[in-house]
Amino acid sequence: MVYGICNVKSSRWLKFTWEVNAIEKAENAKNCEEKKGQSFLKRRHAVTILGFLCSVVMHSQRLNLSIAMVAMVNATSTQPETYKSNFTECPLSGTRNAVAETHRNGEFSWNPELQGHILGAGFLGYLLAQIPGGILAGRFGTKVILLIGLFGASICNLLSPVAAKQHAYFLAAAHLLRGIFQGLQQPAMSVLMAKWFPRNERGYLSAFIYCGYPMGAFFASLVSGALCDMEFMGGWPLVFYTFGTFSILFCHSF
């Protein structure tokens, strides 16, 4: 009698363990199939690539004014009289004269102090927007703040040639606003990295995003000089139109 009861219990236990093993095998097979179907790039990697491109666009827009300023300003008119001519020097040779004649003087007579005000306005706006940008990103989400920053900075770039032809301080005001819009992006990016990146991957994924800053500087330096040297539309307005249009198109990737 006892032996029969033990056989029943053992058969039930074997049946139970077999069912558990079958369920585990089915779950393992399902997980393997899901892993095979998954792409190598996870969603956080796509976020990293978008963050890198956002850094490239932001830093290229920040530096293009510094390069365009060289073509915008008439350097000869801003030099003191004592430096315009030096009769103790020998005249230029024929080759150097030919090179000098190809150089175009800018259309604005801005002294170095005024140029410093224009260039510094963007960095002042960037400084003022850091803390508000972090607060807004935490309250309204990073995507909204990044889009507002990118789109607003692009509009300021597109309006820069018109503002410059009106008055120098109109251009300074446009780039003050551009700095404010770009100042929203950096804290929003920090919130984005904190939310999306696992702790063990946060170091190298964040570093990849920050690589966009030198890449943006390289891209702006390479393209802006070539655009300023063009005859079409005077050259230097193309710098602002090109980077502003590119940034607006990039906004659609979000």
C-alpha cells in the first residue's frame, strides 16, 4: 500500500518536473529567437547618434560667425592711419601684388571692440540659458527642449545677414538669442543621457556625443571659409544660410 502511494507521488513529481522543464525550454527558445531578430543597434545607440549629430550642428552654428566675421569686416578701414602705409618698407613684388588684389574687403567698418561685442553676445546667451534649460528639460522633456533650441538657433542664423545689414547691434541681438537657444540644448542633452544610458555604458556613449563638438568645429571651419570665398551673394551670407537650413532639416530627424 505504502509502495503504491510512493509510486503515485513519484510519478506526479516526475510529470511536474517534466512540465517545468518543457516550459523553461520553450521560454529559452523564444528568447533565443527574439535575440536573433533584434538588431545590433539598440534604441539607446540611435539616441547616441542623434545626440552626436545635434552636437555637431550646435557647435558648427556657434563658430561660423567667427569665421564669417573675417569676410564681413573691411579690415583696411578699421586699421589706424599709422598702420595703413609704411614708407620704410619695400613695395610688394608683382606676385604678392597679384595675390593681394584678389582679396575682397568686407562691407562693414566695425572696429575690434564692436566685433568683440558681436562675438561675445552668443556666448553670453549660452551662459544665461544653462540653468533654465535644465529646469525646462526636467519638466517638459528633452525632445521638446532640443527641438526648440535647434529650430530657434537656426532661425537666428538665417536672420543674421539681414540683421547685419541693418545695424551691428541687431546682429549682436540675433546671436544673443542664438546663444540662448543653444544654451537650452546642452542641459537637455545631459538629462537625455541620464535617462537613456545604462550606468555601465554611460561613459563611452556620453563621450561619443561630446565628440560632436570638435567635429562641428572642424566642419564649420572647413565649409565656412570656402563659402566666404564664393562670389554668389557676397560669400559670407551663405555661411548663415547654409548652416541655418541644414539645422532646420536636421530637426525633422527627431
